[in-house]
Amino acid sequence: MGTWQRLLLFRGASLRVYGGAYVPLWGSRVLVWGRQFSGAESETLKQRRTQIMSRGLPKQKPIDGVKQVIVVASGKGGVGKSTTAVNLALALSANDSSKAVGLLDVDVYGPSIPKMMNLKGDPELSQSNLMRPLLNYGIACMSMGFLVEETAPIVWRGLMVMSAIEKLLRQVDWGQLDYLVVDMPPGTGDVQLSVSQNIPISGAVIVSTPQDIALMDAYKGAEMFRKVHVPVLGLVQNMSVFQCPKCKHKTHIFGADGARRLARTLDLDILGDIPLHLNIREASDTGQPIVFSQPESDEAKAYLRIATEVVRRLPPPPE
């Protein structure tokens, strides 16, 4: 039959395939065995696919006034990603008071930054009709949580979410920032891809507990950033150990050193360990993050060390 092949499908439908490619009709699920390509044909096809795919990718454009973007991500929810993002932003500022730091919450469905940073209210508009971030503890903050009622669920389909992400990325007047910490939603979906492909990112920080279930998704998160050419700065092992406040006995509730093993597998560094401690949870819930409210505590110092490791691994900012 030459290059074009007419194949029989399930339910009596038919399919014509060019060079073994899939062209399913009537929604049927089929498995097609096409002819093998020669080396030259295969290379030509790969180049053609690359050209077609590159047309659909958005061109990266820096956020006005922002020198470096650091994304904080996790494969799974509930591992302390937002708590890490908040305290990392505060630690970056505490380590070097000359640096201006911002915090962007792109977790559209579950924004946590307003509560953790003790912020409420509608952002004001600048003369250029851009939203001005809300400010607390010296950190400029923007979140979807400022634009909707605190208890209102966001029931949106993908296109509406992408529109919201575009506004958060492009319609905020950050002024001049040295670092913008981005609190990503959990997973490896549309939001992660949209952010990674639209703005240049200096590095990603992956947060995980030592638990095997969380580590499986942390692995996927790290690999996703590598696929979109975002440098992964390292892993933060959160809730690494629990110490009884009375007897001081240490218990590894979620397992011991799981994130360290994953870091070795991925050839990454561990940026630091954060213990499972009541003070961290209480400080976050009351809107007074521990780096701000208890800067001399061991827990706050752990975040300060992580911030130092993050800065050490960042590439030089663009001039």
C-alpha cells in the first residue's frame, strides 16, 4: 500500500496512517503498527516535530522589575510547601536586609499566603492600572486570595485558571525586587507549565517529607522542572523529625532521611531539614511566620540556613 496504510479498527471503523502516525476516528482506541523509518526519515521527522512544538510555546518574558524568580514546589500537597515558601522569603530578607523580596502565590485553588502573612484587603491599582502588592513583614505579597472572599471556593476550568495566572504574572506592579519567591500549587499540571514557560526562573526548590508516598511525587516534580529547563536548586526535607517537648525523645514519624536518598538518586543537594514542630504550625496559623516571630529559635535558624544555600546556588542575576 506504500506510505499510506489503511487499517481496520475496532467496531468496524477505519484509519489511514501516514508513516505509522496515529489518526483515530470516531473516538475508537486503537494500536497501530506502522512501518519502520530509515535513519534519515526518522531524523527529519524529529526536526519537523521540534519545529511544530516550538511554535506553540510562549516566549519567556521577565517580570518587570524582578531580578530573580525562585519557585517553591512539591509533587504532593500537605508537605509544608507554602510554609516553606513564606519562611524562605522572610529568611532571604533577614539574611540580607539590602535585598527586596516579594512573594507570589499562584496556588489558585488553595491560596495560603494571605493567612500566613496576616494580610487582607483588595490590592490598589497603580496609575498604569497594575495591582499593587500588599506588604507585611517587609515582604511584598500577591495572591488570588486577595481577590476573592476567604471562604469562597474557586470553581474554575483550566482556561479561567490560566487567565488568572497570566494576570498574577503580568499585571502586578512589584517595583524593584531582588528575589520573587513563587509558591506553586502541588503537582505537575497546567499552572506549573504556564509559569515555567512564560517567565525565566532562576531556580526551583522542591519540598517533601521523608515519606515514600510524598517522595514519589517529589521525584516527578523535580523531573518536570528539568524537562522545561528550570534549574533545580535542591530539596528541603520538611517534617524530618519530631522531638517530644517533655522527654526530648526524637521520632521519625514520616521516616528517616527519605529526601536525602531521593536527592542522591536525582544528583541534587539537600538544602536543609525542617523539624515537625508545634511552633512552626502555630506561627503559620496566627499569621506570624516563625522566621519573623521567633528569629532566634532553632526552627527559624533552619530556614535561614536554607535561604543561604538557595542564594549560594542561584546563577548570577541578569544585568
